[in-house]
Amino acid sequence: MGEAVEEISVSTTPPRPAVTPVPPIAAPPAQYHSPSLTRVPLLPTTAEDGGDHVETAITTSKTPKSLTPKIRTPRFITPIGSPLRRALHLTKLDPQDAWLPITESRNGNAYYAAFHTLCSGIGIQALILPVAFTILGWTWGLICLSLAFIWQLYTLYLLVQLHESPETGIRYCRYLQLADATFGNKLSKFLALFPILYLSGGTCVALIIIGGSTSKMFFQIICGETCTTKTLTPVEWYLVFTSAAVILSQLPNLNSIAGVSLIGSITAVGYCTLIWVVSVAKGPLPDVSYNPLKAKTEIGQFFDVLNALGMIAFAFRGHNLILEIQSTMPSSEKHPSRVPMWRGVKFAYFVVAMCLFPLAIGGYWAYGQKIPEQGGMLTALYAFHSRDTSQFILGLTSLFVIINAVSSFQIYGMPMFDDMESKYTTRMKKPCPWWLRHLFRVMFGYGCFFVAVAIPFLGSLAGLIGGIALPVTLAYPCFMWLKIKKPKMYSPIWLLNWALGLLGMALSVILIAAGVYVVLETGIHAQFFKPQ
């Protein structure tokens, strides 16, 4: 019996008569991990085998139906030991990915990844870093900022590695999908849904507030002090900014806004550099003090320190978009997407570091305790240097802030567009029509406008919001790594991820409590429907 089995295993196919060779259908191997070459899925999965039986539709010739399910192998795939065949067998694709804006196009590369990551990773929230230094002081401010940067870079690395699983062949194209695989459907909604929704929709609301108020400031700079032209009201400036963002949001998918993200990245680096260079060039303010601010009570001082840590955590954003950005890349067994993605992330965060650290250090050196809590460096630039700085520099800085806000709105709004369209495709089993796609985006944009007008003081809650969003950045990726990769118990990597994950969750709870305390103790100017 053993001999018979051995004889079958080494048997070869009888030679075929010579025929005229037919040129094979050329297709890049990476595309077999992508269901999104067109708006129609190329690799449908059969429901009978739970998605494990994949039928390729490469040839256009019709074959008679058979009662026995078969897998038709393309001619250019060798029958034994082919990496492509293993990839086809392992990769489980969701046919709806071909219809959704995040995964509709998978022709991204390391450059696109760098543009998107930089545009989403740096923004106006970085300008409040010197405010945290007024409480922490020089030494602890630098230590906390450096540790937070290293920590969040490590969790970024974990997310990039977790995007695709060689063991199961699954690509987690969205942060919530990876959260579902880690915590389960119910628990993931409780833990991750609200922070993810805020980091997408809430950021878009904050961008409207920032973009609208900066547009008003830009108009005043251009018009001049002697201008008699009647300016728009704050609500009207919000509406102008929102309309520009909604028009730009009609670009179909994440890959199509790579150029927008490039412009957003350049302008972000531009205004960050202009602000700290002008502040340092003008020198420190008269009677500047670097002594940390102290509250009247010890409990107040403790919560102020925690609120400052929340501001530092709030400065790092974009982790909720890393998996979505990586899902726009082709991936194969020989060329996994994590390699170009990590190259793009490393370059992007090198640039982020070159912006954040000079802002924090230069801003605190120039303004000390006099740095405004609302707006941070941007407000300080206009408050202290509007008279002795060129109007061209001030206007260019404002213009860069506006352009960056419009650009960032696109990438942060894309997960919300994707979620709205997925509801339709799941229910109707077909792609979202063009008119409904446009309607979704218009509704989302002007919905954010309404919230921005209703809650214009959202920026006053930076410490509290930083605590709520902190697990998405610093804690959840560690638990995801433990669940998916299953490292050896008590190994260094096992201990490190448990320690960082638990520390991140504990910090989140403490920072939320501190943020609530500071809001209740100091109060905020909560003027609903009265933007300034």
C-alpha cells in the first residue's frame, strides 16, 4: 500500500501534443490579493466552504457546469509549490472591498503612504505642546514628549505588521476590523468604536473650527487695519471652509487623494516651521518665566500634570488611519505591503519629529508661561508678533493652516465615507451609485459644520480628548499583537506588550478623570452656537 501511494505521488502528466503556444494573460502577482481592480469583485468566495474555496475568473471561455466544484488554475501558475497558488488559497477577500472608497484602489506605494501618514500625523494640535511644558517644565516636558514619541512609533510598527496575517491570509483593512478580531464584535464596539468615530468625525469638526477661524484671520491680514470692507461672520467663514472641503471630498477613494495629502503635508511642515522660526528669531519675551505653573492645592497640581500629559498624547494622531492607508497597497507573498508601508511611515515620522520637537522647545523658550492656552503657538504668533513681523509671513502662515485643514479633512473623513457606503453595500449587495456617494459626503460635511457651529469650544477639551483617544494610539495595538501573533508567554516581547498595554489603559482612565476635573475646576467658555 505504501508503494502505491508513493507511485501516485511521483506520477507525471502524460505529454500533450505540440500546439501553438498561446500568450498568457499578464497580471501582476500582487493583484491577486486585491479584489478592487474594478468595481466588480474578481475573486468571489463561495458560501458553501465559508470563504475557503476561491474560484478564479481569469479566462473568459465558458465551461459547462459540473456537479463537482473545481478550481480552474491559470496556465501561468505552476501546479505544484507556486507561491501565487498558496496566496490564492490563503487570502480571504471580502468582495465588498471592491466597492468601498478605502479599498477600491490598491495601487498605492511607499510615497503615497508617506504623504497620507504625514498629512494625518501632524496638524494644528501640535501647536499646543508648549502649553504642556508650562506645567511639566523643561526636564519632564522633554522626557514625556520623547517617551510618548517612541511609544507611539512602536505601536505604529505593530499595526503595520498586523495588517496582513501570513497564517490566515487575512488583510485587516480597517482599525475596527482588527479590533473585532482581537476583542470580539461586542467588546470592540464598546472599547474602540467611540474613539475611532471621534478621531474621524470629531477631527473633521475641529478642522472646520480651525479652518473657519483662520480664514477670518487671513482675510483681516490681507485686508489690512484700515480696511473698511465688511467681513463675514464666524458662522459664514465656517460655511465657506466647509463648502471647499465638501467639494474636494468628491474624489472617489483614498488613493485618489494622494496629491491632496502631499499638499497637506507640505503646508503642515510649512506653517510649523514658520511659526517656530519666527518665534525663536524674535527672541524670548520680556520677563519670560520658565517656572512650572502650580495649582493652589496638591490635588489640583496632580490633575494639571495629568492634563498636560493628555495634551502630549493629543499631539500624536493618525494611528486610526494606518491600516486604512496600508490597505491601498498591493500585497503578495513575496512582496508584502508591510515593507513599503514601514518605509513610508519611517520617513513621515522623521519629518514629524523635525516639526514637533522644535515647536515644543522653541515655543516654550520664546513665550514661557505666557503661551496662550487657546491656540498655543498660532495664537501667540499673532498676539505677540503681529506688529514686528511681516504681514506676508503672517498671511502665508494662515494660508498654510487653511490648506492643511482642508487637506486633512479628506483623509480623516474617508473612514466615515467608507462606513456609510458599507452600510449600503451590505444591505443591497451592490456598489453604491455615484449620486448616493456624493450625497453621503455632502451630508457628512455639512453635519460636521452644524456640530462645529453648535460646539465651537471643542478645542478647550484637548486634555480630555487626548485621554479618550489614547488607547487607540498607545494601548490597543499592544493587545492586538498579543492576540494575533501569540508570542511565547513571559518572553521579552510578551512582557513588553502587556506592560505597555496595561500602562496605556491606566493612563487613559487617569487622563480622562484629570480632564474632567480641569474642565470643572477652571471652567470653559461654553457658548453654544456662538463661534468667535
